Amino acid sequence: MVQSVYSNAWATLTGKSTTTAATQLFSSKTSPSHSSAAPAASAGDTVSVSKLGKALTGMAAKAFEHLDSDSKKQLESLVESGRVSADDAVKGLRTLAKNALFNRFATEGGHSAEEQQMAERMKVLREQNAAAAKAAENPDHWAALEDLDRLGEAQKSGSVSQEEVSAMHRSISERLKGFGQSGKLRFSQEEGTLMGSVFTSKANRFADLDLGEDDHETSATTNKIQSDDEMAAAERLFAAGFKLENNAMARFAADYDIPGLGKGTMPAWHSFTPISR
């Protein structure tokens, strides 16, 4: 489900450049042109709209349009088969879309003065930790740091929830702490605290943005990044087998007019597996 397209939002928060895995680039496919116009529907014709098509609105509909055709078919199939409800599919897509928008905001929106001070301090701490790890010759420390980078890359794609990010971050943190008196590296609690503070600050600034009608799609919304009901719907969607193994949500975020940022630069398709568009 998770793929590596994260390049600099994590660096914004940690002051460390990321290491990305090799990815496949997919060129655009040109649809065949048709010389004759499609026949007009007669008065007796009916147009069938799928359950998902009827439910898609607002931000979720915009996100759906940026999915590759295989992912669209998979989502349609899950809804038509009854494995997930149309409501869960919509809320799940909305959660992925919000995560992607926030990650673009965190990457491109710059730091406030307070965030800049914290980011500079985190950079110093990371450099100190890297030097200590090298001196201690602790291979697992480097492996854990690489996993931390990959986690950041996955977050940028918008294909993982903040709940998943938190769980994976806790696991990685356990691998990085506790070496203490033996001279091995101890994970910097200060760095973790600063990272959380920067995230919270950026989340609050993102919540202050006016996204127009996309702000008012559910009365249960806790904040613009995610709500409990949307996160639960996303978990049910993934549990049913939905997999987003490309950077479709990053492309959605790039095409979204974020207040103060506008639209971004559309990234090329990246995927772990061949995709159809």
C-alpha cells in the first residue's frame, strides 16, 4: 500500500535529507481520438450511475479523479460487492486527500518563525545523533533512520493515515532509544518533542485555511487533517483490500488550489507496480 515518493516534507520537519528508493516513471497514454460524435441518447434511454458515483462529492470526488484506472475499478468493485459501503469509500478517500493536502502544505508552506527555530535545533540534534551512531558503529541505528525516512516518504503520498504514521513512528523510536551507559546511541527525546511541536503548529495553521465548500462536507469533522469517523472509514477501506500503490494523492494535492500556495508542480507518476491510467 505504501510507496516512496516523499522528498522534502520530512526534511522540513527534521532538517535531514531523505533517501528515496528507485521508482518507476510512467509516461502519459494518449487516448485514441474519434472522428464521429457519440449518438445522442433517446428519450427512452437511461443512464446507470454506480453506488460510488452517486456518493462522490467535493474533495473525495476530486481525489477520485486523480486515481489511476486500476484503483478506480478496485474501489468501484469493493463498493458494488458490498465489501465496503459507498459512505466508507468516500470518507476514506477524503482522509487520504486531506493527508496529502496537509503534507504539501507542510512541505511548501514554509516555517513560521517559531517553527524555524525548532527545525534548526532538530537539525543540530540529528547531526549529533548521526555522529554518535557512527562512533558507536551501530548498524541498526542507521537502518532505523532509513525506516524513518521511508515513513516520511509514505506520509507524503497521502496513502497512510496519521494513526498509522504514529504507530510506525513509535516502533522506530523504540529501536533508536535506550543504549545509554554502554556508550551506544540514545534516541533524542528532545528531537521527538520538537518534531511533535512543529507538526502541531503546522496542523493548527493548516486548520486556519479556508478551503471553501470542501471544509463543510461532514459535520463530524474534528479538523481539516482527519476526523475520527473518516479515519475509521479509511481503516475499513484498507481492511477490505483497497491498495493505493502510487502517488495519486500527491498528484491530487499538487492540482489543488491551496490558499496561499495555489497549485503546485504536478509530479510524474510513481509506483511500485505497473499502473493503468
